[in-house]
Amino acid sequence: MSIQILTLGSAEKIDAKKEVWKPSELAELKKQYKNRERVLNGERTPNLMGGGDNRPLDYIQDIGDLRKMMKQYKKDYERGLPPTLSAATRNTLWKRAKVLKDEFTVGMLSQKELHPVSQRQIIRNGKPVLAVVADKDKMESGKFIQRNRAWQKKNDEKVREFKNIMRILEPDNPHIGSIEKYRPK
């Protein structure tokens, strides 16, 4: 007989690696399984064109298949829910997210480098006008695209782990995992 001892650190790693769905994905999965559950319970629904209501269960040929789909949607929904965390685990995850943010922001291209613009004179409706346009020459001379691809390749795992941790910590905020707020101006 063997005894398995879980330390706090290993439990936290399990929590950080758990995949958590985005709020919109969770809402869609819940809607899908709840709709199928209502149909299987025999609830009446209003007709789309008006004129009363009906029981969709009376018109379904394969009830077993509908039940199977409902269970799969429910299972997927429950699998993507964020775990309940202790205060110590939350603190450790916040610290891990901070470390990851500090690591992936090193070498991150600024907004100006990714989207260089300049004011140029262009012809609009037969008249010369000063306009803000993308500066292709600056992009090519600075090799910004190649540098950004190299940065993405180097930091892909860190960014993915950061986004997942943030979804675990703040599951109701759909924009919590956005790394653009950490991009230099």
C-alpha cells in the first residue's frame, strides 16, 4: 500500500494548468445544455410564428441522442469552470502571473513599432491632403515583423500560461488575459 502526499506546491500547479474557458464560451455551453435539458424535461415552448406553444419532445425521433448531447455539453461546461481556490493558492497564482508578466514584457515591441504611422500628403478628390498613413518603409527598415515573430515564439508558452491563470483568478472578466495593456507605448 502506498501513500501519496500532495504538497501545497503540487496542488497549485494542478490549479494553474487547469484549462478554464472564456466567459462567452461558458455561457454558450450552459445555454446549449440547459436548452436540451428543458426539452428532455418536456417543457412547452412558444411557437416561433405565434399561435400557441408546443412540446418539442413530441417531435424528436432520437431522444437518447439528445440526452447524450446534453450530457456532453454539461460535462464540457463543468470541465471549463474555474476551480475554487484557497487564499494561499490565489496569492501564489497572482505571484506567478506577476513573474510571467515581467518575463514576457521583456523585448515586447511597442505600439509605435508594431504600427508605425507618418503624416504624408495624399491626393483625395483631386486635392492634396495631409493624412496619417502606415509607414511601410519604417516597418521594413526596423525589421519589426521579424522581431515580433521571434518574441512571440520565445514567449508563447508564458503568455498562454498567464492568460489561463488570469482566467482562473478573474473568471467573469473577458478581457483580463489581454497582454496589450502591458505593451509599451
